[in-house]
Amino acid sequence: TWAFRSTTSLNMNEKVPDPDLTHIKSSDYESVYEPAEDSFLLMDALLADHDFLKSYLNVDTTWPTCLEIGSGSGIISGYLANLLKKRGYFLATDINPHAARITHTTFQQNHIPGDAVLADLFSCFHSRLKNKIDILLWNPPYVPSESDELKGDGIERAWAGGVDGREVIDRLLPQVQDIVSPRGVFYLLLLEANHPQQIAEQLRKQGNFSSYNVIQRKARNEKLCVMRFFREPDK
């Protein structure tokens, strides 16, 4: 059964369905991150920011190139595709081979134009898609953990973030200015312990990015937020 999300920023008669994940078996979630509160928060943020995307990127008339890093089940990319009525090209990466396969199947199941590849962060696209990504999505491994938990390519890589939950996040931040297009948008889910304002200041200094807290929510005693990073038109 599909779930639907709606917001007052959209036409009252318009509802955006979650992607169909009926192809994923319960046993698949032993090796692939199962959609949880953080996944749904990022999806809600995209819905809440739909008017911004329409005005800033003209997504009603152009076909943006979208990339999700660490896609897991593919639910977030699938939801963005539904939000944009599949007008775009959707790419996803995951270091977990099971997750990359599942996301690939999610794209097929939902007739999403694009594909998922096995890769560490943006590594496989760096030379070909430099400054070509219009919408970048990331629900990173943000949970503070021992650094040893970052080894391997199993399901623990979906949540273990090392010291302050920042070790994986900090690997990508210096690359963001080379990933997104001049008018590209980066949506990043963060935990309060990740020090979101430090991240905002780093991206401001590195790439002249402005930041906006799209949505925040408390889940299981964790304060989560989704931040949007973008460049102001006059900057």
C-alpha cells in the first residue's frame, strides 16, 4: 500500500505518493537500511520545499539531474522522482552492494529514469559529472560511534558516523562545491550532535553556500533537521 504526503504549499488536490517498495522482502532489511524516521523527515523536507524548487530550479519546466548518496532502499530518490513527476534524471550511489542492488530494483519497480551504482560517496562520478548535479540528497551515517565501525561495506555503514557522527560527513563536505551545479541545491539530514551550524559555516566559506533549516523533528530522543544549502542568485 502506498502512503501519500500532502502540504498546503501544493495544490490542494495534489498528493505525492511514496515509492512502491513492495519488491523489498523483510529479509532484505537485514543488509539494507530500512526506511525510518530520518528517511521520512528528508522526504517531508522535500515536500515542504517544493515551492522553492519550482522557483529556484524551475523544476516544472526543466529536467534536473539528481543524485542521492547512500541511497539504501531508494525510497528518498523514489519520492523525489514522484514529487517531480519523474521529470529529471535520477542517480544514486551506495557503498553497500546490497543497497545499490535494491535501489536499482526500486528505480525499475517505479519506472524512474536513472540508475544506482556501487560507489563510495561521489567517487565514480567526479570526473564526468563535476558541477552537473542540480539536486543532491544525503541522509548520511550521522550517529556518533567508534571509528572502527566505519570499516567494511555492511549495513553498519548506513548509520555509524564516527566521532561526533562527522567522519563520513566531513569527507564529502569539501567536494560539495565541485558536485552541485551553479544553481544546485544540497539537502543534508543532520543530528544536533553533528553541529549543523559548523557545517553551514564550512560550506559558506568553501563554496559561498547559504543555508536554510527546512524542517526539524525530535525522534527517539534525537533532534534531527534537514538543511538546504544553495547559492543566492546575487552571490
